[in-house]
Amino acid sequence: MEPSPTAGTLLVDTSRGNRVGEFRGVAGLYWSLRTVGGGREWEVEPRHVRHALPIEQLRARTARANARSRGEVL
């Protein structure tokens, strides 16, 4: 089994249309991810996860900053 990344690492869930999420932890055989701006966590098999590319990380962080400026994120 692949070692789990550190909390907060940006990953891409390839089973959900390359959705970017922050690694939150391990739940049995699954990894828990959460959208960068907050929201619901979801679980994914580690085999469907890859590290986010720099451009994907930038997009996710920009979306979080924009949501924060609108008061949508704490």
C-alpha cells in the first residue's frame, strides 16, 4: 500500500473528473480529500489519486482566495 501524504497536500482524484482536493487523512482503505475552499470531504481509493500539478495547485489556491474575498470561506 502506498504511504499516505501529509495533511493538506493537494491531490487530484482521477475517478471524479480530476477533482482537486486537500488530503485530510486515511479512512480504512480510502483516503479522505476535501475541496481546497472547504466543503464536504469525500473518500477515494489511493490508486485513483495523483499529486496535483503546479497549475492545478495554483487554480485551487486562487479559487480559495477568491471565495475568501467574497466571504464564503473562513
